[in-house]
Amino acid sequence: GSAKQGRDRKFQAILPLRGKILNVEKARYEKLLASNEILTLITALGTGIGKGSGGDDFNADKLRYHRIIIMTDADVDGAHIRTLLLTFFYRQMPELVERGHVYIAQPPLYKVKLGKEEQYLKDGHELDAYLLKVALKDAKLETGVAGAAVLQGDALEALARQYVLATHVVERMSNWMDVEALRAMANGLELDLDTLEAAETSALGLKRALHDAEVSAEFDARMDKHILRISRIQHGNVKSSVISADFVHGADYEALSTAGRTFKGLVGVDAVIRRGEGERQKEAKVSDFRQAMAWLMAQAESAVGRQRYKGLGEMNPQQLWETTMDPGVRRLLKVQIDDAIEADRVFTMLMGDEVEPRREFIESNALRAANIDV
């Protein structure tokens, strides 16, 4: 409704699809042509469908619109509908994808308000960047270390970005690695798994940094490398996670290690973080850089009003035009086929009849999944 009202009628048309369309990967051709939603879509595009001797054969040159933009809600159901539509275009009208006619709209997830200023933000990453910018405005950190300068401006921003990078690594890796161990690395704990002796020393150091956990150095014969195994008792069961040599030599560990080296000894016990100017200035005592950043981000959170858009219907027509439909400011993802063989394999595996390959995919990627509705 709001999309129909918000569009520019001179060159934009809206085709509402009610609910989820047929999964064409599983359906027979006769069933596909019996679906009202798919017939309506084919008629609206004007290209016809299929290959045969009839007059309604697919003809990409008859396409009525230059861009076909898929616009769905920013939730799991919206992602499912988008996937079903992409399956339809890939299997039944691949030439439209190859010619670059299919796009995915990128409606903003957030609207933020600071004072009288309002701004739309695409996703959580943009929201985090915006909150960090607000948090650092007129902020200064008196480190409490003798002879050290007050941290503010570009210097404070560079340290804050390094802290945020390490925090994101901890959040992302905590799905399958011990979160307390990750934080210990971010606090400066160094690990070395190149030799058995170094791995055993690292295991002792890590165990001292953790609470209620056992840490052992082991040799993984399958990978021919040393690992650290962290074991905890949870609800009567042993929960184990592994730190591998590959992780210790990788970019994520480097980000944590660099943060640990940078922030170690940076802030003294008498440190003070301040934000704002004049009568509006606020301050707090902190003992490390993490506390300073947590206080600054809490101040930014309280100052910024935030609205999250889960569905397109939550925006009025004017907002939908300004954020998602106006060609001057909208963001679109162009759907492209970079690897036709891989694309075919993924569609067959995730949308096809056979359950077992899909089950294996889900099991092997379960810990990396996000935005799951339970």
C-alpha cells in the first residue's frame, strides 16, 4: 500500500505479491503455470515463459521494465520470499539476470534522531559507526599515566576503531570459541602453538586467565598441528572449544593481539573520561580503555533516538520514497551470476527436493548463522 502511494507514477510500477510464491525448484512446470502469483508476475513483465512452439515463449526483448526490483521486509520471512523470487528468475528467466535487469532493494533498517536531526541507516554496521561518531564528539580521555597526553580527536578515534574491531571479532567468534578466552587475548594474552612446549606454556597462561575452565595442550593428528582445548562443565555436561594454530596465525587473532598490546598499560587507575562541553559536560572514572569505551557508547545510546524498521509497511509513503524508491538516493544490489556452476549447485542443494545435502549444509554452517527466528 505505502509503496503504491509513494512511487513516481511516471516510470515506476508496483506489483504486490501476497505471501510466499511457489518454490519453482521443486514444482513441476504444470503446477508453476497454475500459480496465480507467478502468472501475474509473468504477465506484468511481458516476457512470456518457457521454450516451445507456442507464441508465449520467453523473449527477453519484450520486457516492459528496465529494472525489476525485489523489495521485501527485513526479517526472515522477507529473506525467504526474496530467495523464492530469485529462484524463479534464475530457473525460469535466467537471461534477465544475465542482462542485469534484476535488483534487490536495500531499505534502511534504522532511523536515528539526535536533537532535531534525523538520519536513515542501512544496517547494524552503519548504526555502530554512527553511534561511535556520536560517542567521540567532544570526548577526551585523561589516561592517569604520568607524562601521557590527553587522548582526544583523531588519536582517540584511531584507538576507538581498533577497540571496535577487536570487539566485533570477539562477538563473531564467540559462536564457536570460548568468549572468555577471546577477551583474554584482547586484553593482551599472547598464545604460541608452534611447538608442544610453547603450546603447554600457552595453556597454563590461558588457564590462569579463565574462570572455572580446564585448558590442555593437545596435538591434532588430522591437521598435524597443536591445539588448545578449553573445557567447561555446563548443566552437568562438558562443553569444549578449540583454539587452533591456524587461528593463532590468522587475521582475527592478530586483531585481538594488536588490541591487547595497544591497550595494555594505556590507562591508569586514576583515569577520567569526559564528554561534552561547558555545563553539559559529563565525566566518569575508569580503570581501562574498555570501561572508557563502554561509558562513551552508553552516553551515545542515551542521546540518540532509534527506530528499527522490520517491515516496509512500517514506513509511510513519503519515508519509503525517500529511503528505498527515489533513484537519487536509494541503494540497490544488482543480482549477478559470477559462477554459473556454483550457482546451480547452491540452488539445487538449498531449494531442491533432496533433504540430505541441505541438512549437511545447515549442520556445517549452523554456528555461523545469524538473524535466526526461533
